Amino acid sequence: MRYSLDDTIVAISTPIGEGGIGIVRLSGSETVSILSGIFVKGRIPASGERPFGMSPNRLHYGHLVDPDTGETVDEVLASYMPAPQTYTRQDVGEINCHGGVVPLRHILEICLRQGARLAHEGEFTLRAFLNGRIDLAQAEAVLDIVRAKTETGLRVAMGQLGGGLSQHIRAIREELIPALAHLEASIDFPEDEIPPYEVGPAIQKGRERLEQLLSQANRGMIYRHGVRTAIIGRPNVGKSSLLNALLRTSRAIVTPIPGTTRDTLEETINLQGIPLVLIDTAGIVSSDDLIERLSIERSRQALEQADLVLMVVDGSLASTPADEEIAALIGDKVTLLVVNKLDLPQCGEIALLPKRRRAHVSALTGEGLPDLEQALVDLIFGGEVASAGLPLVSNARHEDALKRALQSLCDAQRAQDQNMSEDFVAIDLQAAINALGEITGETASEDLLEVIFSSFCIGK
């Protein structure tokens, strides 16, 4: 690795800013030594004595003192947790101080002066992985928990942290490894009597289990990352009113004047556990006005980058050429036609996007909103029903590794069906096992670990 794992590391583990508490975390063999030099349990005695007296796994009241100046820095609660029953399986210490920028940074600087090193991104979790407390998939789940946008996303991440995905991956690997061992033994010792072993069923079963996991990957990715949803349409059809209705709050400015929205506006809602990123856009029309042209260009960009499109039309008016031009821009994107202004007399059937699903609503009164939300959920999941007992694959890296493992098993099965040399079957089987090992960490390279943990915050 690019840095020693034997150093004692320190970092601020809470967001920088004003708050009730802030936490400075230490991990490593010098944790007790550093804490004993800066923490004074209880009230500071007048005699100047500085007893440590910190029993493990308990929270102790006291003061943080700068040993170089004797200055009392803050009134704190401190704890010491001995290895191996800790997050990193090393000695860990935590200092709970007042949550301001100045006391946190002052305490961090004092710890650094006492011999600790500033932790790198994700180094606490990296140590937990390297010391065998968690595997790589569980380590990545820690970041997913921190970034979860909905309770469903949190449950998916907690399931992965609990080892749900890892157990399935290990079970598949454990079925493939004996098959590979048999092939390698047959190749290396052709003259010996190798006990019979059916390699084909192991490969077939592995394929089936991987296909099951991958069938849920789309759902898992949606719960983790959300769905970018562009609300588009010509001016004054009620796009901003629809945004406000879905948010259940007045977020966007709404007036009877066409073209009120001049820029894109993003907000996220929790739609049955799905983080739905709603993007309100300016009306797409032809204009010679510079500001309007810039607004329209941003609307087009939002449409291009969207996973899902809500095209809003005014149900009280007949379709216009502008509506048809906007519909032509959508292309093959997943789209829901939203016929708005149900509270007004309707003009009749809307001929736009005849093959796309539609919902009739009144953004003003809320009529039809539940049906619209259900239609969105149905579109997002395409009518899929989650398989009971299977963990959701919510990480793009995991999905890629599963796809590579599945392809290697398909290649191995093809080689066996064509009576090719056992060497070819073994090579493909080894590739599948290695790809699965990348998920849990058994075959992860140092470069891969660097990439994964660099996305963590420093204090995690």
C-alpha cells in the first residue's frame, strides 16, 4: 500500500461546522499513549496532576489539555476501545468535544503533534477490511449507508453490510473452486487416477445463481443512485406546479405568465423508497431572446441526461406544433405523458406519444397525483417483482464483476460442450472465480483498493 498500516492515525469523523458535538477518532498501537498525554479524567486538580485512569469501553468525562502549553482546550467525553473488538481491530480512541471548527482542529493538531498521522480517505474502513473484520463488499456498504437517500436504500446497504451479498458470492465461489481443483489436478497429473467429479453441474448452477443476482441489479442500482427525471413541456403547461405538487411544498415559482422558469431546478423526493431526482426545466420554445435560448439549451441538456421523462401537456387545450416538436426530442427515452389541468374542462384525446403511458392530473388540486406516482414506480421497475431471499446488487463495480464472472462461466460451459481441452475450461473457470473474488476482496488488487477507498471521507 502507499502508506503504512502500522501508524496510529487520527481524523475528524464528524462534518466540519457548528454542531452539538464533534468527534476526533484515533486508531493504532499508540492510541493509549496519545490519549494518556492529552486527556485528563474528571476535573483538573489544582496540584497539576494529570491522572489518566481510563478504563476500556467506557465513556469518560474530562478535559483535553495541550501538553506543550498546559492549556485546557475543551471539556470532552473520551473513550478507549482495545483491540481486537473494535471497528479497525486495532486500539481505537474517540474524543467527543464541542462541535465547532476551532476546538476540533485544535484537538486534531494536538494529536498530530503527539505522533499520530492524519488518516487518508477511508483508512479506518480500509484497516477494518485488511484486518479481516469485514470484506470488501461490506466495506463499500459503509459508504452506501452514509450516502443513502431513502430508508429503502438504507435497508439495501445494511443488508450488504450484514454480509447478504457476500454470503451468496462465497457460496458460488465455493461450488466452483472444487471443480477448478479437479480440472487442474487432471491437467497436472494426467497419469494418476483422479477421483471422478462432475464439472458441468457446478458450472450450470453457478450460471443460474449469477443470472438471478444480475436480474435484481437494476432495482438495486435504482435504490442506491436514484432516477433523474426531467419535467419538460412548452411554457405554461404546469411543469413547476407539478414539481411543487410532487414535493408537497412550494419550491418553484409559479405564475400565470408563460416562461416564469428560466433555469433548471433539482429536488429529490422519496417515491416508495426510490430517490427520484426531479428536474424542473424551462419551456422549450423557439426564441430570439438570449436568456431564453440559454434556458432552453439547459432544458435540452436535462432531457438528454435524464433516465426518465415527464412530458407535461395542458389537457384543457389542443396540442400545438410546439408540443409535437418536444415529443420528437424525447426519442426512445422512458417517458410518461402527464396530461395536466384536470380541474379545467378537457379538450379531448391527446394524440401525442400514443404508445407511451399517460397520467391525468391536476397539479393545482392534487387530483390524480397518487395514480401518477404509481405509474412512475411501474415505469421505473418495468413491472419487476423482487425475488425473495436474494440480495440486491446496488454497486456498479459488483454488477460488472458479476457480468464478467457469468461470461466466463458461459465460455467454460461452451468449451466443455464442444469437447475442448480441459485447459480452456480451467482458464475460464479461474477467470470467473477471480471476478467473484474482486467483489469480496479475495482477489482485489492494491490499485482497486486505492480507487474504492479514495471515495470515502477522511474520518471513515
